[in-house]
Amino acid sequence: MRSFFLIILSSFSISNGFSQKTKGHKFVPYFWALETHTLAYRLTDHLSTDSAKVYAIHSWMAHNIKYDVKKYLAFDNTRLPAKKILRKRKATSIGYSELFNQLCKSANIKSVTIPGYVKNKNIDWKDKFYIDEHEWNAVYIDDQWKLLDVSWDAGYFKYSKRTLWGWVIHILTLGNSDRIKYKPHFISSPHDTYLYRTGNFFKTDHIPADPLWQLTNTERTIEQAEADNSYYLGIYDESYSIFNDNRQDDRMRIVYLRPEPRIISDGFRCYYYNHKNQFSIGKSYEQLATIDFKTLNLQTTDTIALLRQLDTIEFVVSQATMHFDSNSYFLSVQKTEQLKNSEKKKNILTAENQRLIMSTKVAANNLAAGKKLCAVGKRVPKRILKGSRTQLKRIQDDKKFYESKYSPKSNYADSVASAQKVETLHDSIKKTEIKITRKFKELDSLYTFCSKRIRAYSLCSKFNKNIAEILYTARISYEDDLDYNIRKEKDDLMEEKFDDDSLLIERNQGFIITVFYNHLIELKKAFDDLYMYHQAVSDEYIKLKKACLTGNDFSRPYENNKSLYEKELKEYTELTEKSMLRKKFKRVQKLCKKQVKRTHKEEAAYVNEKQIETQMFLVRSSYTTRHFKALKAANKKQLTNCKKIKTGVNKVKNKYKKR
């Protein structure tokens, strides 16, 4: 139990950007924070080390810049001027990384943006990466490169919100049920989890599109990064290890590149690392074509050279178009993969929780039936005693023996048969006495057994209910059935749950309360048998009296039989009262009554988890559909740009060909 809570807490802290808050940030008035150089000066002027300056910049941004949800969902990667970001106080990951770069530059600190792929709650294990949609930074301080991600340290995304009706249900059910809808929003939660980190730490959930920025001694391929399950296991390498940097010059060259050449360079390097990333290289080709077209010298007299330039631009545009077309295909593939995975998650949950619900429902029905059986059972001992007294009185008040007359002539055969029958009946009486005594012991043992089993089941039911509620909370936080934290605990629950429910079943005998009640009915039957045998003995003495000559006195054994029955009943009456059968059934009835309610609560927890997964399925599907719609729109926009360049090239060509 303890380990489970630790896993859940650690997963929430990692997936939500941890809960570690920054110690504080320097306050800068709004109007003094609209220019990067002014803001950088106010944040770092009083600090002596680059490390402290980077911390101050990072902390201020994490506290003051919020994630631009609208631009993110529209896949709007337009690089806004730093001044506009500072004015709006909103940015996507690109805006965060660019602004951080500008502030570091103003503070004379080397910094670089790193485009790449990330693993988050929208990515499942072994999902493939097609487009680098995120950016973070690397800073060069104390003669070494350190990684940081300001956008992730500013807070985290939530893709759903509780509806108004959900709030009503949430309050009425004391938090055990909910209604949610797709509503992406940003939760501000500044911390410094991704500040001054090594490549070994970042590789868990950040994969640079350019492997140059992995900053690890062993470079991973994109396939290895996709197959790595560290993120899903919550494994982050926080150990210090020496990084043998043998490509320092390559990194420094990138630092000093101007923005446009850097974007072009990144596109090609991204493609060489991951051939599925067609979008980045398409942008590089499109950017090259745009630059070349804008710098054309249309006043030149060298028409042949100009036409060659136009052919080159046309070729570059065709390359860009080809990659954007490929990207469109890969986007469709990725969308299909994610929607299938989402459907798979829902199906897993539905199948598993249906089994959990049915098993719990059977247990609840058994307990409810057990409660009714105990209600009947607690009245049976009283009926046994009352019936036994009635039967004793019936034997005692019977006058047939004394009213019967001796036979004038002895019937030898009938006499011998009746005498033998009496002996047989006395043997049966002894066996019945043993059976009754044994049944009392068995009932006492079964009472202890049932009480222990129900209490053990009660503890298991409570534990399973708590697990279901924690899984429910995890689902609200966007966890799902392909995530390790839910999968591990759900597998354990599925394995143990049915063993827990089997505590109420005795092997080959059925529900334990039914077994307990059946033994009581067998005891009642044994009392009825005892009366039947004693009544039969009395009847046989009447037959003996009728079959024998006058002078054979059977009145004494006849009276002894009645006295024996009376003595037996007295002993069993004391034993019945001493064993407190009625109270035992009453106690078991109370246990069943309490546990029925608890079991229904456990069942409700599984139903709630199933309902919330149905809602989260809609949330995931909405996100996937809308996200890929935005990606398609961005891809279409790039194709439109390529078409414009191609149209422009054709116009210039036609113009010069006419000459």
C-alpha cells in the first residue's frame, strides 16, 4: 500500500512538473519589463555569477509568463518579438526559449534554443515522433553546458475541466463522482525541476531533434528514444556524471548563427536524425526558397543566370512541397495510431472494470442474501426449542400405550421384530445425539470462520475501494491504461480482487453464510429425527404390548424412553442457550448488513472509474482530432507558401521568356 502511494505521488509530481516551488523571484514593475535589455539589467545587475543570473531570469519567467494555450493548440509556431511576449505575458515553448535566449544575451550569457520531441501524457510508450513541437534551452555556464526548460517549469497543462453539473455531483457524492469536459487550460505552478539539468536527466522526457544537444556520453537513435520506457516508469537520472564533451566547437558555431540560418540548419539536422520528421526539413527548403526568391536581382541583364537561379528555386520549392506532402501522410498515420491507442485504453478499462463490477456485485448480492438468511437463522434456535417442547409434550400426553390391551395370545414373530426395531431405534438415537453435539460444535466453529472471513473481506474491500479511488484521481489527471502507474496497480488489483471476493466462498460448498445456515437447518433436522426415533420407540412398545401375553410389563422401558427424551432435550436446551446461536446469527447479520453498504461503495468506485474513463476517452479524442487538425492547417499553410513562391517563379520566368 505504502509503495503504491509513493509511486502515485511521484508520478503526479513528475507529470505535473513536480511540486517544488522556486524560492522567489525579483519583482520588476510591468513598465520596466517591456524591453529585454532593461529587464535583464534589473534581474541580473546585482548578481556576480552567471549561475545566479540564469536562475534569476528563469525564476522571473516561470512566475510571470503564462503558456499560450490558444497558440499551442493551433500549432502556431510564429516567432513573436520578445517585446510582444513581455507585453502579453504569454508564450508557447518557442516563445519561452526565444525570450530566455534574448535575456541571456542581454546578460552576456551564452544560450541556445533546442527544438525537439517530448514525452508527456499525450504520448504512449513506443509512440513514434513525427514533428518536433517543443523547444527548450541550453546555457553555457561554469565552462559546461546545462539544460533547462522554462515553459515546463512555469506550470502544466490540464486538458479537462469539471462542468457545472460535475461540481454538483462532486459535492453531493463527496468527491466520489464527477462530470468533465474537454477544456485545455494552463495551471501556473512555478518550480525549478528542469533548471541546470544534465543530458542524462533530460533524456527521460526530452529528445533533441538534433542529437548534438543530447549532452550524453552515449548518443541514442530516435528509435531507441521512442522505445525507452524510463518516462513511464518515472525514472529520472539525477546522478552526477562527467560529460566528455568532444563537440564543443560544433555547439559554439550554432550559438553564433543568426536566426534564419539556424532554422534552416536545424531542419536538415532534424531530418538526418529522424526521417519521419518531414515538416522541419520542408520548412528549411521553404525558407531557402523564400530567401533566394527575395534576393533575386530582377534588373540583371544576365538572363541565363537568372533563369538558372529560378530553376534552382523551383527545385528547392518542389523539395519543400514533397516533404510537406509526406508530412501530411505521416500526420494521418500518427492520428490513426493515437486514436487507436485511445480506443484501446477505453476497451481495456471497460473489460477490466466490467469484471470488477460483476464480481463485486455478486459479493454484494451474496452478503444481502446472507443478511436475510441470518435474519431467518436467528429465529431457528427458538423454533427448535419450542418444537422440541411441543414434541416432548406430545409423547408425554400420549395415552395409546396405557389404553392398549395385552393380547390374549402371544405373537412371537411380531414380538421379535418389535424388540429388534427398538434396539435399532436406540442405536439411531445415540447416533443422532452424537450428530446434534457435533453440529453444535460445527456451528460454533462456522460462526468464528464466517466472522473472520467477512472481516478479512471487509478490509480487502476497503483497500480495493481506495485503490479504485486513487486510480480514478489518476485518470482525472490524464493518466490512462497504457501508463505504468495505472497499469501496474490495475494489474495487481485484477490479480488480487477475485481472491479477495473468494473469501466469501467456501470451496465446493458455496457462500459461507449459506453453509452456516445449512448447518443450522441440519441441526433442526437432527432434533426432528430425535423426536421421530423416540416416537417410533413408543410406538414399538405399543406393538410389543399388543403382541405379548398378559404379564409382560413394558411400562417401565416405555417410561424410560420418555424420561430419556426429556433429559436429552433438557441438555440440548442448555447447550442451545449456552452456545448463543441466536446471538451469533444476529452478529453475523450485522456484519453482513454493514458490509453490503461498503461493498456497494466499492462497486460504485469501479463504476465511477469506468464513467470517468468514458469521459476521458472523449477528452483524448477531442485533443487528438483538434491537434492534428491544427497540424494539418500548419502544413497546408506551408504548402500555400510554396505555391506562392512557385507562382512567383513562373511569373518571372514567363516575363523573361517573352523577351
